[in-house]
Amino acid sequence: MRDPRAFLERLFKTAIDAARPEERLAAFLPEPPRGRTLVVGAGKAAAAMAAAVEAAWEGPLDGLVVTRYDHCAPTRRIEVVEASHPIPDAAGETAARRMLQAVRGLGADDLVLCLISGGGSALLAAPAPGLSLDDKRAINKALLASGADIAEMNCVRKHLSAVKGGRLAAAAAPARVVSLIISDVPGDDLSVIASGPTTPDSTTSAEALAILARYQIAAPERVLAHLRDPASETPKPGDAAFARVENRLIAAPILSLRAAAEAARAAGVTPLILGDALEGEAREVGKALAGVALSCRLHGEPARPPVVLLSGGETTVTVRGKGRGGRNAEFALALALTLNGAAGIYALAGDTDGIDGSEDNAGAYVAPGTLAGRDGRARLDANDAYSVFEASGGLVVTGPTLTNVNDFRAILVM
């Protein structure tokens, strides 16, 4: 193959395109109601989803969605508010409170169309009564650095929120609620995506307390007292609040991996999808997948070259150093260290939302010469993968994609 990087970047783009709201959303819209149609929503894809609704909806509608800064899309009838992610800010708090106010008082003939995508947990920032935005910011920041997985983080977030964990749906009753959801979580658990504002929650406040203890997160006493209070509990499966709620999954990681697999096959490269729900420390997943790639190269198992190993999911990073880099760059650096310059193996790892953590890149590209003359081990220990790929020219930059089906990893073995 003449240009492995161009091939891998083409697969990445194919995966992103397969999850774009303008391609996926219209087929999942409900029939217009007899009453009012109110649109609310949150996530990195929320603005693009709102634009797709406006393009396809027949009849009047209005509403409000909140998305990450610099993730806007043009809309005419649905207001788009930008707020901070991954650490919440006052704009996200105000937007969430406005949504709660908007859905209260609707009738049985009205429809709430809720647009949900990854990132909504931080963007729907209204804290539970008695808690402050600063409380939520501190807990969120500690969770992000702890190594907790997304389900654990969102369990805590739900129980500190006025809107997540099914509370938005409860506020909207007796109106009909239809949520259109883009999954960014392993296993596509609807109660975890954006902390499930319209789905019943099977986790408990006791579990949230246990997670804080497990990761040694020093929460303020008022947060601990709130979680000990039965009033902090979220609506559970079977609650009457969900009688008229329907959650529809419109895009998911496996669909994007399958699209990339078809593109690889068309290019004469055998695709092997390893899974759409890989989790764990980014550096450990990098080491493990490097071993699979080396086995393909040396033994033709589990597949003979040319093969591209595809996977999705969401890894985690326990932050110990003071460097730069998100989970995909950290995965890629650990992969490169384990490959140790092995010939004929190339890789790309990126977040399909276009932002790897809080940096300006989507991810990173690995080639046999990526670590030439560079102390990759020291950079990994410092959580400083960004500087390695900046020096090697391996940063993958797409800008915000306005969708989000989590991490995409492709390892090409020639």
C-alpha cells in the first residue's frame, strides 16, 4: 500500500460519516403530535441533530439544545446554547434549568423531542437542590483524572443532578417524550449516554458513594450528605414517569465500525472487528492490541495480512503526570512502544467527536518510525503523548465533527 496514513484516515472519516445526524436522524422521527412540539437536548452532536430535525420536521416546533463550545450548527427555530465540556460551567447550568422549566406544564397532547449525544453529562450542569455548580465541577474534575470508567462517572453525576438520571422525563410528564440518541458508551446503555436524562436509572446513591470512596475522591461534606439522603435517589425502572417515554438509538459505534470495515474490504484489505466496547486503561489496551497486530504479522493469526484491526469503546487514563494528551494519544503511544518499530504495522486512534480529551487533535497516527530518537517511555509516564506525536507529525486533526460514537481504532498490518 502506497500511503497507509491516507488509508487509515479514510476509514476514520467513513466511521464518522456513518454517524452524522443529517444521515441518520430523519428516519427515527415520530409523527407530529396534536399539541405542541418542544425540542430539548444536550451533547456534542446536539446542534447538528437540531439542524437535522428542522430539515426533516413537518409542522411547527421550537426549543433549546446545549452543545460544547465551537460545536454549533445553523438553526432557525431551535435555540442552540454553547457551554463547557468536560468541566461544567454556568452556561450549561442555565441551559439545563431552562429545559426543565420548558418541559414542566406540558399536556398529554404535547411532544418533547429530546436530542441526546455524548458530552451531555457535563453540558446538562444543573446541580441537585442544596448543591452548587462548584461542587459538581470539583467532583467532575476528580472523576476525570481518577481512572473511573464512564458508567461509574455517570452514576455519580446522575445522583448530583437536577436533570439527569431520568429526571428530565419525569419533569415532562404527562407529555409524550421521544428521545433520539447517538451512543458514545460501551454497550450502548441508554441510561449511561449523557447520564440518561430520559431513561430510568438502576444505579443507586449508595453506589455513587462507593465510587467516590473507591477512587479516593475527597467530596465536600454537603455532597456526601446529599448522597446519604433518600431524596437524592433517581427514578427507577417501572416508575410511572416513564409510561409515555420512548428512547430511540439512531447511531452507535458498531454501525461506524461496520462502515469502516466495508471501506477497507473495498480497498482490498481484510477487516477484523475486535469489538465496539473495549474498555480499560488506554496504555494497557494499547499494549494488548499491539500484541494482536504482531501475531498477525508474524503468524497470520487471528488474520493474515493485509488486515486492518478495527475496534471501538472508551478507554480511561489515570492522570499521574503533567503532560498533554487524551486517551487516544495515550493508547497510540503505548501501542508504538510495544510495537517497537516493527515493520509493516501502522495505526490510527481517534475520538469520533474530533477532540481527544481537551486537546486540539482528534487522535494520533503511528508508523514504524514514530518513536525514532524519542523517549516514548518517559513521555508515557508523564501522560505526555501529545508532544510525541506533535514532534513526529502524527497528530490527527479534524476539528469538531458534530457527532460522537466514541473512540475509533484501526491497526493496519501489511
